[in-house]
Amino acid sequence: MARKGGWKEEVEVALGEILLPGTLEVPPAAGGIVLFAHGSGSSRFSPRNRFVAEILRRSGSGTLLFDLLTPEEEEEDERTAALRFDIPFLAGRLEGAARWLRDRLGDPRMALGYFGSSTGGGAALVAAAHEGEEIAAVVSRGGRPDLAGAALARVRTPTLLIVGGEDHPVLRLNREALRALHCEKELAIVPGATHLFEEPGTLQEVARLAADWFHRHWPKAGPPESGD
């Protein structure tokens, strides 16, 4: 059942016989919950995603950080790199996690959003294309929306693409993807930032932009509280 107060719990996202560990944390009166899709070689422990998730929670959004791959799949991917660019596979995991979350909360009307990093950005957009109005907003951080391919033209979910100003190859790919999107869309360029947003203040700017985007698109959301 959905709860009115805030809470945090370690969970196992059940997709059939597959169990994916995660952390679900929801502040009181959350406007919606953001599911994180990490990039290749990463996990629910990504320090960058965890930093952004903390800022999102301060601004009134819940977060679910979970592993897209099982430990066995991670080992296989380390050897073969077979799964990290399998965007339909990763998108299916994300869609399954959204269904699991709605069932767990017992509230099919709870607003959900996706935050994708690197290849996770492509997976988030493919999942959003499949789910339509079921997903309220998508944010991609240093993402590869080009990997969504033909699905880009089918996305109707409001989408924010955040790219570092010094991440030139990925910036070019995001500009091309922006033209292919036929939905409410924005490209936010963080000056001086490279692909991992390691420069001082750049990840804070990512978090601020993402928090504002989700608040803008949660149903009846008020203005976000000031963060870092």
C-alpha cells in the first residue's frame, strides 16, 4: 500500500524469477518517484546517481536506485560486453521495475519518472516510448539517446537531455537526438563539464536541473525547495 509518510527500504525488484537489489527512498508527500537507469559498468551504488538522488529527495521526489543486471549477468558483461549496449534488454528491465513499483505501492496513479545515465539514457527513452503517458518525465545525464534508435520518434514523455559542454562527441549525439524527439524537450548544456561531471559544481547543476524538470512534470507539483 502507498504510505503518506516518508520511508526508506532495501528492496528486491522482482521480475519473474529475476531479483534485482535496490534502494527505495520516498520523502513525505512526494510528487512522484524517479527510477534510475545506470550506465554500463555501474550499479545502484553509482556515487553520481546517489548524489543526484539525494538532491531529488530534498526537492520532494522519491527515488529507486536498483541494479539493472544480476551478479551473473554482470560477470558475463565484464567478459563479453554483450549486455551493456543491449538497449531493448535494459529498457525491458526498467519497464518491469516500473510495474513492480506500482504493484508494491498499491497505487497505479503514482507518477513515475526515469533518470538515465550514459547507456541508461537510451534505455530510459526506449522504455518511455513503450509506456507513453505512464511515465511523467525523463532526464538523461551524459546519456546516449542515439542508442534508442527509431524509438526516439515515438517518445511522448517530456524529456530533458543534460550534457557537459566539454563532452563534445556525446553533445553532438544529443543534439541529433533532440531533433528526432517529437515531445516536450530541452537540451541543457553544463558549461565546463566533461562526460562524468567531475568538475566543481557541475554535478550540482545536473541535480538542480533534474529536480526542476521532475517537479515541473509531477501532477500538481509545487515549486521545489532550494537544495545545495
